[in-house]
Amino acid sequence: MHAHSVSLSRAFYLVGCDLERRTRWRYGSRVASDEAGAREQFPVELILLRQVASSLAMPIFIVDISGNLLFYNEPAEQMLGHRYDETGEMPLEEWSTMFLPTDAAGSPLPADDLPLVKAIRDRLPAHGGFWITGMDGRRRQLSVTALPLIGMADRHLGSMAIFWEAEG
């Protein structure tokens, strides 16, 4: 039984190392600061959410509490017209204008009107529709549902958007 414990411990260690290596998506030594200014490692909930998002068939876009882009999955890459590996993390000011979000008439939408930003700000789910121009040059009408990400002890971690091309 002791030999199994050692093997099982070693297996968990190897899986943990692989998970850490695969989920370090461009973070390196990045740390987050909480409201008190204490520095901590990136929240494990977001690391695990990234893993789940990687296997979903729906486009997923994940941001931290400041609105910085953390990850978008392969179905999102197809709609946004660019691979995440090529864009990486981006501040809110960059990604909120990069895809040129507009209303139906083509008027630019301010970042504060985007469902993902509303979910961060209000800590409530938000839904809306708008148009984007993907980095492939294609204009698409999207429906977006954004959810706040709340961790243990009611800790606000950011938001996640699920989106799809609207018919219209």
C-alpha cells in the first residue's frame, strides 16, 4: 500500500506540473493585487476556467477584474479572426476597440456599454448584441452573455463572455 501511495503521489505531482505548464498562458511571473494591495499568485479559479474554456464548443472570452483580456478559446478565435497565441493578453483599452464594436448603424460603442464590462462593473450577468469587425476584416453581428466570476469568500475575479453570431 505504501508503494501505491508513492506512485500515486508522483502521478499527482506530474499531472500538477503539466497542468501548471499548460495553464501558464503567457503569465510567467504575473501576480495580481487584491484591494489591500497584497500580492498573490494568479487565482486558481481562472486557471481552471481557462482549461474548461479550452474544451468548450462555444466562443469564450475571459477577462480579469480590471477588464484585461486573459484568454479566448478556439471557437472565439474563428469569430474574432485571430488566434489567441498571436494576440495574447491585452488591456481593456486595446481589446475593446480592436474588434471595432458598433451598433447596427455602425456607430462605435464605448467600452462601458459592452456586456463584459458591465458584468465586471456591476458584478451581475449582462447580455447584449452588437457588431464587430474581426481581425480577418469580416463584419459580424454578435449576441453576448457575460457572467461575473466570483471566487471563494465572494472574491471578484473578473468576467467571462459567451457569444455567438446572431442571425439578423
